[in-house]
Amino acid sequence: AVEGLAHFVSRRALNLGGIGRAKLQELYDLEIVRNPVDLLDLRDRTSRVTIADNKISFEKIEEIEEGGILADLDGWGTLSAMNLLESVDRARSTPLPLHRFIYALGIEGVGFATSETLAVTFGNFDAFWSAVQRLACKGKDDITECSDGKGEKLPESVFIEIPGVGGALVESLRRFGADPRNVAVVDNLLEK
């Protein structure tokens, strides 16, 4: 899970400065950040939690100095915490190019060049995500929940015809789109 978060914040994806694998691991272990959505909500999540006995409490709201609880963590300090929170705020307010968003999702086999090709092919995220969701219908008997409105599944050939996309990548896209956890994260990211 931390590897996925590290990929999400990497230079070619969200380009979120001020956080490395060790800090991500610490936030993950403390259950402050469990997925990319939590990361984008970091300011809110760190200003409304308390840490006691290495356990996080989200119910108790206290007034906390700048940097939230991040500033109180070992090796962080107020400046590090504020820089990270400002970096997250910038990322939230700056439109991310489609290819970088696709890359940031961390879909197995989708490297930077492939994400660029998928972005050019589909043109917008709705078209890409709809295609992935329709591809994920492969093998399902009831396709009403994942059809294009015409009751049609997306044939794998639509992806296979894209330069640089082969059978293994198509299967990876199908698995990604079929995983309810991934669907929930993508849906929540789109709301941000």
C-alpha cells in the first residue's frame, strides 16, 4: 500500500514534494493516510485528530498549532509539516494533465509512456474510465451495472489496437477496474 502511495506522489504523477517513503510509511502506520484520497485530505485529517499511545482518534477536535499533528511527529517539525500541507494544497488546486492522473493511479503495467498514449487515445478521463469499467465487465453475467447504456461490454480489441497495449496490460486494466477498492478511490479522487 505504501508503494502505491509513493507512486501516487512521485514526480511523474502528482509531483508532491516534501514526502518520501519513510514519511509515507509513518503516516500509513499511524492510519492517517491509507490511500490517495486520505493524502489529498491531509490538512483536514491532521487538524482533527489526536495521537495517544500510537492510536489515532478522529472524533476529538482540538485546536492544534500550524502543521497539525504532523509537526509533532518525530523528525517532522513545523516547517516540514507546513511545506507538505502546502504542497498538497497546491496539488489539489492545480489541474493534473490526464496522462499524469492515469499514471498516478498505479495501474500495473501502465508506465508513463503508456499513460500518455491512453490519454491521447481517450481524450478525457470519463472516456478512459468508462472504457476500463466496461472492460471490467468481462465474464460478468449481469452487465447492467457496467454497460455503456446499450448493454454492450467493451471488447478487448479496443485496447489491443492502441499502440503499446497488449493482452497483459488489457488484463491489468480489467483487474484494476473490477476491484471495488480501486473504483471507490477513483470515484473519491474525481470528487477532489
